[in-house]
Amino acid sequence: MSEFGAAPTDRLRSFVERIERLEEEKSALAADIREVYSEAKGVGFDVKVLRQIVSLRKMDQSDRREQEELLDIYKRALDLA
């Protein structure tokens, strides 16, 4: 890194350390989320369905409607509806 001065090197180190901290936080949050799903499963909720609901709630209404319509079309095409 001799082509970089002290300031760019410090800035790079700062970025890397921030990313590392955020990755640690992300891991901790993922563990918390798994724990909540496990708790929900323990009281009888279907985790697969809960994951689908969470995914659907992230979508805006028009995207969700479009996905549901496509699913219905595919199900009818395969005689699943």
C-alpha cells in the first residue's frame, strides 16, 4: 500500500471496520429472527407460511397483486386450482 498515503489508508480501514461491524450486527439480527420463527413454531404457527407472509408484506400492493394473479394463472394451467 505504499502508493496510498496515510489518509486514504485510514479511510479504507474505516470503511472495512464499519462493514465488519455491520456484518456482525447482521449476523446477530439473523439469529434473533430465527429465534422468533422458532418461538412461533413452538406455539403452532407454520414457519413456511409466516415467511411467505413476511415476504408478501415487503411488496407493494401492485407487485403483490401481480404475483398472486400469475400464481393463479399457473395453478389453473396445471389444474391445481
